[in-house]
Amino acid sequence: MTPEDYVQQKAAASGSSFYYAFLFLPKPRRAAITAFYAFCREVDDVVDEVSDSGVAHTKLAWWQNEVRQSFAGQPTHPVMKALMPHVPVHGLRQEQLQAVIQGCQMDLEQTRYLDYAGLQRYCHLVAGVVGEVSARIFGQLDERTTDYAHTLGQAFQLTNIIRDVGEDAMRGRIYLPVNELQQFDVKAHEVLQRVHSERFVKLMQFQAERAHSLYDRALTLLPAQDLRAQKPGLMMASIYRTLLREIEHENFQVLHQRISLTPLRKLWLAWKVQALGRV
């Protein structure tokens, strides 16, 4: 299996909304974003699939070294072999990949966030930086697009947090800020025991409103010059925001099930953005 085959299989197997947006890219950009996305999946899977935190720390340390070696011209992992040819083309930097790994390390070291400011730091590393790199690969021309990409990445991550409250609780993690749990009188043990209540719904409505405001802000930050190039990000925005509205429609029944969109619906939403040029 070639490195290119490996990253393609990694991206396709994830079933992620991102994959559907990649399908509409020209082949060279599609190859670059697929390799970068496969890298993100590899390091994220360390946290989600390795139960021993010591082993997970060791694996992430291995990835940190692999990134350093790769930028020194000696990649060994198929993902880095597939990604490195695209690095000079799109001006990608080692510290961007290291930031993604750092965000995954936070998952091993921290299971609570006292306030939204603390959560934002985490979202910046695991989603904002990913948005920044993706915007470059998509063909960013205007430097102001970086702010759009960071804001949209934060909106995606908040949507993920809302969707995954139940799954994260089973891993002992709560990404909802502690002071906001207190604000809505939702106890941490209720989240961990996956107790659905009116108080929980109000807390989640508050989270959803914040995510919607980030989607709105991101769209206003996208410069007209980059509107065409950033269509893949707009496709993902359409898919993720539709998912968020679906979760709202289901009254935030996220503690005992994973609410998702069908592959066909994701493809339809992506195609609509491709055809109409807007969300």
C-alpha cells in the first residue's frame, strides 16, 4: 500500500463530514488535505482508542518526534510520507502540526475546563489550527481568511462537543465549562451518569447559541476574494450547522445516542454549496 492509498483509506473510513467536502477539490489539493486530515485522525485516535494514558503519552511523543524528523527530511510513517510533499507548496509549518498534537495531549491531562476561556485554548489547538492549515491548502489568498478559519474551526469543535457529550461522559470527560454547569445548576455527576433534564437542555441551548454565533461571525469574516477557494470550509459549515440544528430539533438527546446525518445528506449539502457558492 502506498502512503497515498493509506491516507485515502484513513480519511474515507472515518466517515467524517470533512471527507465529503474534499471530494470537490482539484486532485492536488485533495491529496494534500486528505494527508493532513489523516494526520489529525492518527493523533486523535491515540487519545480515543488507547486506554492506558502512559501508553498514549508515549505514542504522542513518538508523533512529536516523527513530525520533527519529517520536517528534517526523514519521514517514516505513511501519513507523513504522504503529507510532506505538500508542505512547501502550501507553506505549512511544523509548529502547526505540533499544536494539533499538543491539543490531543490536553485530552490526556485535563478532563474539565473551569470556564469558556480555558475551553477556547483547547479548541484553538484541536480545531482552530486545523482550520488555519486547511484554509492554506484550499488556496487562501487573503491573510484575513485565517481569522475566518480559526472562528469556523471553533464552531465545528463546539458542535462536536455538543454532539459527543454522552460519549465523552463515558470516558470521564466533560468539555462543558464548570462555571456554566453551575450557572444552569447541572451537576457534573449528572452529566457523567447521563441524566437528561430540563436544566441540561437549557445548558445545551446556551452552548448551541454560542456555536451559532461563531458560525455567523465566521461567515462575516471570510473575505470576498477567498469565497471561491474556501468552498470546502463552507461545505463543512453547512453540514455541521445542519447537524447542530438536528440536535436542537431532537431536544439535545445526546447523552444516550449519537445524532448524525446520513452520508447522502452530507453529500447533498456539500453539493448545494458547490452549486450555489454559499451556505
